[in-house]
Amino acid sequence: MKYLVITRRRDGVPIPPDVVAGMLLAQRDWIQDNLADGTFDAAYTFAQGGGGVAIVNAESGEDLHRLATGAPLFGLSNMEVQPLADIGLLGDAAAALRRVSGAPA
């Protein structure tokens, strides 16, 4: 299953800048490893404000949890997760709307 994972910097965590710098480099390497092995389809950092976004492949919510908690910046991040579905499902949604409105599907 594919998930959209959005991370944002958690403010107020007292960590020295040099420690955060090392964690950022570790996060970069971790993301590159996950891109290389296909766990991530894509990953981007936000140009401003900290955090980023990734399309993540995981078999289950539990697998996604294990992956997320293994991220070097896990303790410094707030995370939002959205399960993704194929765009073809919009046809199902359109048919359902037509059905409830009485229009022919």
C-alpha cells in the first residue's frame, strides 16, 4: 500500500544545532537508502520551515510505523499519514454520487 507521509519540524525540542546538523545528514542518508531500495517512490524536503514529504510503500500500518520510528529525525518531527489509492477509484466515487442523486450511472 502507498502512503503520503508529511513530516514537519517539532518546535521547542532543545537540541544543539551541531547535533541537529548530524541528524539531518543521517536523515538524508536514510531517505536515499529507502529511495534506492524502492521503499520510497519519491521524497522531497520543504524549501522553508523544516520537514518534507514522501510517497512510502508499506505492507501495513504496522510496517509503516516501524519504518517511521526508525527515521533519524523521528523524535524531532510531527508526522501526518494519508493512505493513497489509485486515481481510477474516482470512477467509483462518481458512480456512487450518481446513484445517490438518482442519475443514471
